[in-house]
Amino acid sequence: MILSLTLLSFILLQEGDSWFVDRVAVKVNDKIINERELMITYKKQKAQLLQEYSGSDLTAEYEKLWNQIMDDAVDQLLLYEKAVELGIDISEETLDANLQNQKESYGLDQAEFEKMLEQQTGMTLQQYIDFTIRFQSGQRVVQREVWGAIIIDDPEVAKYYQEHIDQYTNPEVFQIAEIVFLKGESPEAAREKAQKCLAELKEGFPFSKAVEKYSEAASKAIGGDLGELFIGDLNPTIEKAAQNLEVGAYSKIIELEASYYLIKLLKRTAATPKPIDEVKEEIKMSLREPRFDATFDKYLKGLRNEYLIEKLISKPSQGF
């Protein structure tokens, strides 16, 4: 007589030359998660606790960790069972095809790929596929039944937009050209050179020509143009000078530690709020997130009342 897996409380697995019992840990209706799968997460997090606790405190933390993993497994199965009920289907064939593409991209044969997968995840190929189907199914349920249940209307979006307008504003953009006079070994000579350049500019000498004639920076090759800039991109002293200029005007001599500068403001675009329609979905996400946990907990509570839950083991086979 052949018994279905869902009727067994354990199955036998082989690792190397040894056989061991892999017990069913959690069951929701006819959906199960075995102990071996839970142990993957338990062992990873257990190692971290070992660095933080000792003695009886460590044992208590191990027990707390195991209980949390069991609770998470229940939640995962609840969502998976709901996905099946809703007709949400994750194709095993599609997942298998994606894995085959990964195998080919790594240049591995099937045995090598499955070995790599088990090393990285602790799961066999089929276990990984089953886990992924379960996980993605649950995510789709959450997206549809939980996120979708948090309704944000347009007046609430508009109110949030006005209250947080700074978050949804395109920053000011400015563009300058520079003439740089390096102090080098003779700061005084550099300053005199800057003063001579400024005098020529005041007499109507084109700024672009002055860049060619005087600048000692790499930007000289492109007319001193530094391109579009945001506040914070440049030295604060230069930015402050640029903020005080009208478009088309040039500055007084600006002194920094290693150089003197003359700058010209080529363009300025004032900070402008983004259209509300452009940021509406982003705002809805910001409003939904604080409400998600309570909505999700309420949804899971309803599933716990709807489905049969069985926790079949209280601790790992080898103890905490």
C-alpha cells in the first residue's frame, strides 16, 4: 500500500551513507513543511545568537528563535493555502526554465548546478522549486489581499503632498563656467593675474576668451563650463558666490586654499514641485507602509481561524 506524503508524520532521507528522519514540522490543511527546511534558517540564525548569548540565556534565545521560525512557517503555509484557494498559480515549468537558464549562464552541467544550489540554499533542486512556488504564491496573496485592501483616496494623497512638498520638489539646478588661477609657489602672482583678468572682463572682454587666455584648470578645454550642478556639488564658497549672481553675470575674485576663481553663471533653474500625478503612487506607498503590519496581522488572524493548523514538533530533533 502506498501512503501519500501528507499522511506521513515523517520521511526517511539519506545524507551520504547515513539515514535520518525528516519529520513534518508544520501542517496547514494538507500543506506541510518538514523539519529539514526549517533547520536551514535555524542553523544560520543560531550561529549569530551564539556570539551574543551564553548559558541559560542562550538556550532561551534558541527556543525563542525556533518558535519564531515555526510561526513563520505557519504563516507561509497559510498564505500558500489561500493562494491555492484563490487560483493563484506559480508555474513549476516556468521556474524550472529559469533555473535552467541560470545553469547555462554559469556553464554548469545538471549535477554541478544542483550541487551549487544545495551549497547556497541548503535545499535540493525540487525542495528549492517547492519553496519558491510557496513563497511567490504567498507574496501574490499579500499583494492582492493585503496591500490591495489598504485604500488611499485622492484627498489623502493631496494632503500628504502639500505637507511634504519638499520631498517632491525638483532641486535647483545651476550651471557655471570657471576661470582658475593656481596659487602654486606664488599666490601673489596668481592674485595679480586674477585681478588683471577681472579688469579685462569689466572692459567687455568675453568670458569665454578669458577662459582660454587665463584658466589653469582642465575645464579650460570646454570653455570652463562645469555643466549642470546641484547644491552640494561644489565648494560652498563657490556655490554661495553663484547663488548671488544673475544669469550672465560674473563674480568677484573668489579665494580658496589653492586657487583663485572667477565664475560666470550660465543658467539657473529654480526648484519646482513635481506634478502630483507624477508622485501619486509613491505617496500611496508611503501612506500604505505604516498601515501594512496591522492589516497583515489582521489578515493572518482571519486565515488562522479559517484553516486547520498543526505544529507537530516542539523543538529540533537534536534539541536546542
